[in-house]
Amino acid sequence: MRHRLAVRVQPGASADRIEGKGSDDAGRLFVKIRVRARPEDGAANAAVEAVVAKALGLPKSAVRVVTGAKTRIKGLEIEGSPELAGVIEGWLADERNAD
């Protein structure tokens, strides 16, 4: 089963990590991710895929950047079991009720 996830990436960070959730001015939700890699030759995109795959317990090949390859906001496609939907929703939970 394929799942979609929007992320906002900060390249050049001190560590690779999922940092929480956020939303843009239009109210679209995303997961904030920091990666050490610089945005050169796809290195930051590969790092994002690896961070998300590791967090979900999946092989790196199960996560792909499918939109926003050259922007900070990216769309990921994640190949995995139907149960992953609950995990992904949990990452974004409660942001709609912030403030």
C-alpha cells in the first residue's frame, strides 16, 4: 500500500532527525525534518528518505521523494502496510488544534 506524507526539510542541520509537525499559511500539515546533508546532487533528498524509512522501520527503498525535489516542502511516497497510515497520522495529530 502507498502512503503520502508532506515534509518540510532543513538541510545542513547538526543532526538527522524528525523534529515535529507544522503547517503552512494555507493550513496544510507537514512533518519537519532536519538533515545534515546539503541540498546538492540530491543528497538532502536521499537523507530525508533514509530518516523517514528508519523512523518507520522500513528499508530506504520504501520511501521516495515524489514532489518538491528542489524545494524545502516535499511530498513523499511510502510503500508499506496499511498500519502505517496510523503512524503517519500520529505524526501529524493535534496540529490542527494548535493555537
